[in-house]
Amino acid sequence: MKGLATRGRACGIVGGRWPYGANVDMESRERLVGWAETLGLVLARPSHKCLTWVREGRCRARICGLHGGPWDHISCWKYDGKPALLLAQPYGVDGSDIPELAPLIADPHISISIVGDNWYGHGTVGVEVWNRSVRRQDLGPFSDLRLRWLRSEPSTSSQLGKGST
């Protein structure tokens, strides 16, 4: 089996520059690599981690508005070389986040999923914002690929409420 650093490079981790969380936590790092490999995703490093990057492939804004609330521990991912996913991993999502998340449901260019488990761990949930034109249909929150990854990993979180551990 290939080493974690080699597998990480195949997932877009260049020069040991792991996303926040995986940069200091080996268990998060291992979960990240398994997750990215299973879903066929490669880490992207856009100048701005924002919804415009997911929709259009780049951001033209000087300041993007994804801060606080459900937008914690953000990373961006490509599939087949194209912007595919903005992944936020907050410590929970509750009613106070609805005004920020609700407009995304109506956006014809993206789809959003909130999942209980993701690679960051430590009681976080996954807020997945996908580019609809890139998202493979088999990558839904209850897809065979995601279930295979979840079965191979210890449960990191099964509740969506803030403050749950």
C-alpha cells in the first residue's frame, strides 16, 4: 500500500500543504485521503474559497462573504479537473444558519447537502456545495461510494446540532 504522503499528492496535496485540520491531525489526514480517493476528488487552492468559484471556476470579488456560521474549515475540490465542491465542516448547523443556506437550494448551478460525517472529524458536520454540472450523480450523501467510505472510517459525527460531540 502506498504511503500517506504519496496518496496525498495524488489527491492534490502538494509540498505537504494539507488543509486546516489535516495539517496537524494525522487521523484527519488519513480520513481526508480516503475520502478524496473514494470520491475521485483533488484539492484545489483557489485564491478565494467562495460560491462563485464553485459556480464559475474563479472568483472576481475582492472579499468573499463565507465567514462564520456554517462556513468553517472550508476546502475546495476538483473533479475531473473542474471546480466541483466547496466543503465546509462546521461544528454544527442549526436554525440560525437557515437564512444563509436557504438561498443555495434555489440556485440552479449548485446543489447542497448537509452530511453528518466527513474527514475533519472532531464533532463537525459536512456542508457540501457542489457544482451541478460537475457533480456525479453517484456522489450523493447516501451514495454507494460515500457509504463505502463511511463504513471504512470510524464515525466522526452523527448529529447535526451545534455543540454535539
